[in-house]
Amino acid sequence: MVRSVRQAHAAEAALRARVAKARAQIETLNQRGRGKKRFETVSALRQAVVAIVQRYGVEHLFWFRLTPHVTARPVRAYRGQPARVEQDRHVTVEVCVDAAALEAAVRRLGWRVYGTNQPVESLSLAQAVLAYRSEYQVERSLGRLKGQPLSLTPMYVQRDDHATGLIRLLSIALRVLTLLEFVGRRQLAAEGTKLAGLYAGNPRRETARPTAEHLLEAFEDITLTIVKGPQQIVRHITALSPLQQRILELLGFSSALYTRLCTVSSEPP
């Protein structure tokens, strides 16, 4: 069992914030006035209180008491109606935080149980924890493989060798995406800079951790035009934008990857 102190502190702050919000909302149920719902039965108010604590995930951290009130209100005779006494019924709630339950919940935060069948000689506790914390990277890569942008599933091939070939091909593409993203982020971290212009509708938004998908989307508007004449072939490619040139620089590529396509061939088509 391992406890992350930083995670525990962050989770504790979030828990105490939820408790404070839930308590404030419960106390507002007692407020009376225009536009405020008035609870006339204990069951209706209890249902409202339970809904609040469930919404914030703090069901076992409060004590509350519901008190019905009945007030006699005299009504004067009016237009043939005799004078009478009406019963004004409403219910209020008193709420307090269960300090013992809250502290017990705080003590449980940040703990995780790790289990492995690897011997200590090949995998220490520290290595196991670090490997587990990097699990999201593996899961994200598998998500890319099964969904966008590689779309392995659903698989419409029927032959086993076709399925094997498709999986191997897409796994190579996954390695390319992962490497491209790693190199771009590493270079930005080494420079201590951020990259702007990747997000449509927000050109000033910057990021130091661009995804491979966003880096590739920046090149979607490039067009290669090929004009075939009787004696030569002329090729024209869209000029690279400053953002595209910057991405190539981060990845260690030369702009010649694109500019060398703009050649004039004297060979007949």
C-alpha cells in the first residue's frame, strides 16, 4: 500500500470544498421568500437534502435533523366568509458536519494498493508504482489504435492473415504518432517555449504539450498541383505557413520535405 501525499492533499481540498458547498445548499432550503420553495412535509425536505449530499458525494459526512412547524394564523372574515384560524405548516432542517466521519474520510485519501506477481529482484516497489503511474500512456495509445485516428475497430476483414497484417500496419502508425508527439514536446520543453496556432478559433492559445493529431492537422491545407505538358511536368505546392515551418523545426525536419516536390521534370508524361 502506497500513499501519495500530494494527491491526498489535493483530494482533501476538493472534499472539504464539496462539503462546504453541500452544507450551504442545504441551509438555503430553510430560506423563505419569493421564488423559494416551501417544504410542508418532512419527506419532501428529506428528499431534497438527500439529493444534495448525493450530488456532491458526501452522503455519510453530515448529520441533519428535520423539524416540522405548525403555526396558527388567524384569518379575518371577508365577503361572507367567517373568521377562522388556519394552520401554517412548514419544515426546517438543521445540518452539521460529522467531524469524525470527515477526518476518517480524509485519512483514507491518497492510498492505493499495488499487486504484482513479479519478484522483488526484477521489479522493486518504486518501479512498480512508477510503471502503474505511466499506465495512462499505454491506455491512451490503445485508445488511439482502437478509435481515432487509427480506427482499428470495427474490423471488417475476415481472413486471419489480413487481420494480422492490418494490426501490424496500424501498430507501426501508432509508433509514428507516439514518436512524433514525444519529439515535439521534448523540443518545446528544452526550449522552454510553447506552440500557438494549433486550435481552430483560438489562434493565440498556446500549449507546451501538443498532441500528434493537432500537429498533423496543421498540414491539412497543403495542396500539391501537378500540371502535365507535352514536354515537362510542373509541380506546385502550397507555401508553408510560419506555423507549419515551426512544427517541422521542432520535429527536426527540413522544409525541403515539401519544397523538393516543386520540381520541373523534362521527361514526357
